[in-house]
Amino acid sequence: MRSPWYFGWNIVIAASFLTLLSSGLRMSMGVFFLPIANDLNFSRSVLSGIIAIGMLFSGIAMPIAGYLVGKYGTRFVLIFGSIIIISTVWAANSTDYWNFFLSFGVALSFGTSFVGSVSFTPIVARCFIKRRGLALFLLSTGSMAGIAVMLPVFAFFIPIYGWQTTLISFAVIFMIIALPIALFIMKDNQSEIEVSSIEPVINQKIEPSIKLIDVLKTRPFWQLSFGLFTCGFSMNLLGTHGVPMLIDHGFDPITSSNGIGLIGLVAIFSTLVLGYLSDIVQRKNILMMVYLIRGLGFIALVLVSTKWQLFTIAAVGGLVWAGALSMSGAITADIYGVQIVGLLSGLTYLGHQIGAMIGSWLGGWAYDHLHTHLVAFGTASILLLLAAFSAYHLPKR
């Protein structure tokens, strides 16, 4: 007997939860930033540099993860990434620059990338066609929930137990959760999914083979890559320097953390609306709107001076915070098919992480040398507006 519940939704829910944890760690660097810098006697520029290079290694890991998913399956990559995350023990016991750089900047970046949305996008895209946009949006909910849930959690535990114990505890909990999910839920074989559900996987048309070199010659790939570059630049600038920036502007640490966390909290609910719309209206128009509102919100965030202004901007920004990654993944699958969507998503995510590296570095460098956050956040705003213009000119089909 087949269950009336489509098993593909189990995969989406489990993948979203794991993405919540992995992205929650990456996007909560703001609450780790000052404790680590003070404990290890790192300047903001030095620690920003480590985080920035870590973003680059995270980007390098993403196409590798996409390739490994295509070759060995999601289950293998998830288990492999979970094992790498144990490098947090190494990071927590580091006392010098190089050990912290190799453990926190390199190893942990690979681990979180292997258990992030890029590894789950192919299996979700294969399970859905008509509801692909909604499914991928729900997957991206994990990223937004990560900043809403994990940032306040880390902000609560770090002052009590220290950043080292908090980091190690995270790794242990992640391993306990990830291994059962990898073994019992991540079914790469579509026949397994059909047997588990009364609603069989929709028969997909046989797609012509497509080569990476041919994709690299097309304009939409580079438009999507540029958009994700700006997404990474802005998201990780906010994740790394948003809380310190608000503290520098006179807000207390709890208000600062809650303000940034509110973005992710609102995004959890707005994701359902955007996901529903993405299967009805042109996806490129939603992507354009996401970048446009973010661009305006970034410059507003650095200018806020009262709590009500902060929470208002955060709430508006949260309405579109979840759209870029999921929309880009859906558009990639729409244009190029699902055969190599893992590799293509990994490559476009590489652009995301290159942007993340530059954004994380620029935030620290600009503050140390120019004593202002306006340069970094203003640059993010300009790039997002350019990304909105680029998204508008994506093909309709």
C-alpha cells in the first residue's frame, strides 16, 4: 500500500532543516565575531580576512559537492560533510592564526557547503516539476530560518558557555540529526520515492544531453551567477558585520541580534507566498523584485537610528530575503534541465561565495581604515540594484 503523503515532501522538509543548521552557523558570524576577535587577539581586519577566505573555500566546495552528488548521491555527500563539520573541535582549541584559519576558515567552510542547499537542490529539482518553484522555495526557508533561529540561540549561549563550547555543541547536535536523515530520508533513487507514495514522480521528458562548456557560452548562466554574487556579497556582509555595525551605531547587542534575526523570521513566512507565486508568474520577475527591495533595504539599514526603524526595515527586508537562491536554482533547472543542475548550481553558488568573501572582507577593512560602515553597505546596495536590472533581462522561458 502506498502512502497518501508524497515522500518528496519529506526530502524537502529534512533538507530544509539541515540547511537551517548549516546556514545558521554561517550567517551567525556576527555574534561569534567579537568574542573570537577578543579571545584570540585578532583585529577586525584579520578575522574578517579569515572569514572572507573561508567564504571562498566554501564557494570552491560547492561545485565539488554538486559533482559528488551527481556521481555518488546526496546521501554520500551529506555523511561526508557531517564528518568534516567535526573540525569545529579543532577550531575551538585553536590559539594561533594558522590553526584557526585552517580549521575554521577552510575545513568548516567545506563541511557546511557539503551539507547546504547546493547538495539538496538536485534531489529536490528531480522530485518536482509543476511544484518545483514551491519546493525549492521551501528548501530556501532553511537558510532564512537559520538566521532567525540560530543567531539568537548563539547570542544566548555564547556569553554563558563561550564560543568554543557553543561551537562544539553545535557540531555534535548536527551529527546526531544528520546521520539518520542521510540513511532513511535522502533517497536518490526515484523508484524508492514512487514506492513510498501514492503520488508517483511525474514522468519527466528525456532531456537532450548538455555539456558544461555549452552552458558557459550562454548569457543566462552569467546573469544568474552575477545575481548570486551580489546575493552572497550582501548576505554575508550582513551576517558578519550586521550585528557589530548596529552595536557601533548605538544599539545594544540583544536588540542588534533580534533586528538581524527578524529578517530571517519574516522570511520563513514570506517564503510560502513567494514559492506559490513562483509557479504562477514569471520567475525572473520575482527574482528582480527580490534584488530591488534588498538593494533599497541595505542602504536604509545602515542609516537607521531608532528601534522601530530597525525592526521596520528588517521586516520589509525579510519579505524578500529568501528568494535569490531558490529562484536562481529553479530558473537554472528550467533553462538547462536537471541532468547537470547540481554542477551548475554549484558553479553559480561559487559566484555567491566569491561575493560572500569580498563582502565579509570589505566590511572589516572599510571599518578599520575608513571608520564607517557606509562604504561596504552602500556597495552592497548598488550591486543589488544592478542585479535587479540583470534579472529583468533574463529570458522568459
